[in-house]
Amino acid sequence: MAALSSSIMGCGTSRNLLARRRSTHQHGSSFLEVKAAILIQKWYRRAQAKLETRRRVVWKIFQEIEYHGEQNQNKVHGFFDMLLKEFFDYENGPSSLTKKILQIQNRLSYFGENDRKLLDDEDFSENSIQIGSDYEGPAFTFPIDVNQLQSLIDAFKRKKILHAKYLFQLLNAARSVLQKHGNFNTVSTSVLHKVTICGDIHGKLDDLLMIFNKNGIPSQVNSYIFNGDFIDRGSNSVEVASIIFSCLILFPNNVFLNRGNHEDRAINIRYGFLKEIMNKYKPHTTMIMRLFDSVFKWLPIGTIIDDKVLVIHGGISNSTDLNMLANLQRQKYTSVIKPWPISEMGAHQAEYSEWSQLRDLLWSDPMSGDGCVYNVDRGAGKYFGAEVTNNFLNRNRLELVIRSHECKPEGFEYTHNGKVLTLFSASNYYALGSNKGAYGIFEGINKKISFVQFVSNAEAFKNMKVFHRVSDMERTALLSLKQMILHNEIQLMKKFKEADPTNSGSISIKDWCHVLDEVMNISLPWRHMQPMLAEMDREKEIIYESTFNEMTFADQQELNLHNILYENKDTLSTIFRVMDKDNSGSITMEEFQESIVILMENTSFYVNKDEIPDLAKSLDLNKDGMIDINEFFEAFRISRKSV
């Protein structure tokens, strides 16, 4: 019995030992699992942090390149205005140089003499335009109704083009509505209850349709404010503008439009809208562009909600005077890039103040801190600080400024202690995955704004992993940046060599970053980006020639020609537009010859005059008697090569 008892106790002891071992093993296993989970979590967070850093760098590249382009555009116009003021003699009339500039200026407006007469009385008629039997696009009968609006949207979804005749009618009707509005729209939510505010759309039809899909088409119970920049950059600016103007015509008391800095003739020439019209309405480009101009100049410059919220496209400055802005003749400014018509140069300080305030309203951006300084990044408008915002709001008894004008990663952003709100409604603005779009809904009951974010290409986007989103954006951004570096290679190499007095081929990373900052004139985290742009030697110094790896042409002469062409690209583009009188996208042999003469008169470009006709014919690659802009660039490149 004792033996049995001992045996049983032994078994119990064995079981207890086994249980303890199992428990120890289980606890050890649990500990290892927890430890592994912590390590995985740390690794994931580190990876996410790196991705976020890369995303921010990519964002910075895109934004700096965008602002750099805008800055160059404004510098061109600023320089042109400087020449006019410098050489205009108000007592004796224009000098010979000024006469030449005025001729170019007049032709730059892409209006022929007959068109200009029509522009003065704004008698835009579509009677001469016939609709062929083969037309399959949307049709309008005026007054339009909601069914026609829906048909228009459906047709645009199917990639149909609105006929020029209907577009004429639509734009004329939109202008008639806008002419009845003051400089500032006024919205009362005691009547409308709520209003939806949209920022930049920039010709992205998918984004506009996404907003309507989520929030509903405008109606008498669904009011909208579209805060400028309907057009440019995107490929469907005509369609976006047509839909928005149709909504305005249908619901003039519920749809409110503000002017943006891209509703401007001078900007449209560079950022795609003119080119889009040329592609879609080639026979009627001039008149349609003129008609859009006549609509844009009548767009109100802001909207005030419940006497408390100001909605404007860009921003304010320390001199913004709402009373002055409310009383200016906004229709004078087809473009706010140049201050006033040439006939009014000499002019009065009041006019200059009026123009500069309007430009500030369309071009300015908020900044951290206080103060108000020139917006050097855009080349127009101001940077305004929190103190400027507070003073402006207090002076005008307002509570909030809502603006657009800047792409934001989340589609919206508060600054200045919640007193400035930026809304941006074009998703994937820089590249797929670069940003969300957003719109705001202001509800009158609680006086609060709720936000709806979206990505228009959601199906393609949701299947893309975060790493791939960043990688694709990174590749796109770096390609753009490398192209800019290549275009500045001569200047960069000069500065690199100055920082390398021993001609070792290497410089410190500090000097390398300093040179890029100085020459490129864009603020980027160069040190962080160095592994993607240049190689290091064993002493951890930058082999500066590697900055241009995989970006040079095989032949050094071709590289130099490319740089020359790039430096003169904007001038060439402008002259091409001047010579392309009907905006057909091509110039005749005679026009080409004339353009060569103008180039020789105004640049170092030279070709023997007797050789110009033969050169023109040899550059007509398809022998159709016309030269397009690519052939025009090639003409400049070849002629420089022959010098």
C-alpha cells in the first residue's frame, strides 16, 4: 500500500514537473512571441517613418517645381512691363523700340483686328457655325434644364466633345448671369441652410464627377461655391468649365463662382487651357478663347458667407481693402499678370493699388509667423502671416478666411490658429497617390465645416501598396528634378569647380548642397536626396560630375544645343503664339520666315535671309505647307547648330 501510495505520489510529482515544464515552455513561448511582435512593430514603424520622409521629400520637389514655373511666368510678364514703362515717352509718344514691343504685345493677345473690334462690343455670335449631321455629342436648347445638364455630364463621361455652337451659346449665357453679380457673392445659410465649398479642380473631370457623386448635383437645396482654378493643367478643362457654367445658369442663386489665378489669359497660354481648346476646337480657337476670356473677367472675386466667412482663391495682404475691391471694375482685368491696358500706362496710383490688391487676392499664400512679404516663390502676390490675418478679420468683423490655391496632402489644412482654411479639390494633383482631394460643407445651424475627402481614381489607387505609391511618385518627381538639373548643368559645373580648387573631382556634401541651392533656386532637402542624385567617394565627399549621370546626351554639342534651346524655350513659345495668328497650332511658311526675322532682331539667333525660304521648306517634315511648334523648336536648334 505504501509502495502504491509512493508510486502514485511519484506519478503526481512527475505530472507536476511536466505541468511546470509545459507552463514554463508556454510562458517562454509567449514571451518570445511578444518580443517578436514588438520587434516587428518597431520595424514597421521605422519603415513607415522612412516612407513618410520620402513622401514629404517628393511632395516638396513637386511643389517647388510648380512654384518655380509660376515664378518664371510672372517674371516674363514683369520684365515685359518694365520695358514698356522704361521706354514709353508720354510727351512724344513711344520710341521705336517701344513701338516694336507694342506690336508684339498687341499680337500676343492672339486677336486679329476684326476680332478685337468684336471684343470691344462683345458681340459673340455662333450663327456662322453649322452642326454637321455626323455630330454625336450632347445638344442644348435654351433655356437648359436639369435633364440637359445630366445629358451633358453623361456625354462627357463617354469622352464626347461639346459642339462649338453649343459651347458659344453656353458661354454667352454664363456671361450674362455673371454680369448681374457684384464683385463679391453673398450667401446666407439662414436661407440655404448649408453650402458646399470646392477648391481647385484644374480640369480634372473625374474629381468634379466624384464630388457630384458623393454630394449631389447642385440644385435649389444643394448650393455650391467653386473657388476658382476650374481650368489648366488637367486635360478636361473645357468639360469642367462647361458643367460648372451650366450649373450656374440653371441655379444662379445657388451656385457661386470665384475667380482664381488660372482664370487668366496669360496663364492659360502656358498651363494648357489654350492648347486644349486648340486641340478640340481648332477651326474656332480664337473666338472660343476670346469668349472664355470674356466670361473669366466677369467672375466675382470672392464670396462672403453669413457676413462672417470670406471665401477667396489666394489670400490677403496687409493692404487688402474689401471696400475698394467691392467697387473696382473687375471686367477690366482679362489678365492680372500685367497691371492695366497699354493705353492707360502712366496712370494713377489708385489704379495701381486696385490692380495690386486684386492680384494679391488671387495669388497670395499664408505663412507661419507674422508679417507680409512678397511671394518670391510664385513671383506674384504676398506671403501673409497670422498677425495680418487677425488684423484683417478684426477690421472686417469676419471670423474665417477660406482659400484654395495650394495643393495639400489631405485636401484641406487649417493655419493661423484655425482662422485660415485651405481647400483643394484636385486629387492625385502631382502624381497618382500624391494627395487626396477634399471639399467642405458649411452648415448654417452650427456654423461648422465638415470635410469629405476623396481620390478620383480610387479603384486603381486602392490596389496599390503604400510603398509602390511612394516609389511611383518618387520616380516622377526625380525625373522632373533631374531634367531641371540637366538644364542647369553648365552653371552647376562652374560652381562645383569653384568649390574644388585642387581639381580633385570631389567636394564636401555641404558645398554640394550649397551649389544646388544657389543655382537651382529651389528649396529642397538636398542632403537627404544625395544618394538618389550623386555618388560619394571613399572619403565621403561628393563626386560632383556624377550629379549628371544618366542625364547627359552622348554628344556634348547636342547637350549645349539642348541647354540653349531650353533657355530660350519660353521666348520661342511666345513668338510662336504671336506668329500663329489664328491659333491653329501651326504656322505657314510665310509666317515662319517672319518669325525668323523677329528672332534675329531680338536675339543672337542668325540665319542668312536668302536661306530662310529653303530652311522653312526643309523643316516642313510632312510637306503640308505648315510648321507645328515642335518643328519650330527644331528650326531654332538646327539654326543655332549652324552658327
